[in-house]
Amino acid sequence: MLKVRMARAGARKKPFYHIVVADSRNPRDGSFLEKLGTYDPKLPKDHQDRVKLNGERLKYWISKGAQVSDRVAIFMGKAGLAPMPARKNNPQKAVAKAKMTERKKAKTEKASKPAEAAPAADASA
């Protein structure tokens, strides 16, 4: 199975990615069939050289049955080469877990106790 995906290049802490078509069984940075573009995350988002794609070759490989990774599909959508993929929405991911809810509850209780004790001291004076 063919995949259109990113292969990391560049030095440590200086990422640079090649957009390649490769066999899905090959490692991420392993051998590939063709280089289809580049992605430089260090550049500003509005910079023209941040993402470069060869649209004709991308369409060719997709017509041959290559599957596009999520990130490359977003790049293609922004470039107008394909429809923008639907965003994944998981509202449960934002809900706090049990430990965090306990901490928040304890913090609010701790904050409310001194506020209640202060007016009682003022009333006796």
C-alpha cells in the first residue's frame, strides 16, 4: 500500500520534512518512491516557502491508489489541491479527569473558607 506522508530530515531541534510517496511498510525516514514537496515548520505560517507541493505528481499518485496522511491532506486542502478534510472534534478530551476535578474542588473550598472567616471577625468588633 502506498502512502503520501512526511519524512523528517534536518538536524536535531531543526526539523525539516520532505513530502514523499512511500510503501507503508517502510520506516518513516526510509526509502521512498518519489519526493513530492517540502515542509519547513521553522518558517512563519504566511511564508510562501513553508509548504511546497508538486500538485500534478500528488494527483498522479492519488489516482494510482496512494493514501494521503492527515497532515498532508491538510496541506493539500490549504493549497486548493483537494477538499479540506473535516476537523476531528472530541469534546470529551477537554473534560477534566477525576484527580483534576478533586484539586479544583479542594482549591475552591480552601479559597472560600478564609473569606467566610473574615466577615465573622469583623462582626464581633
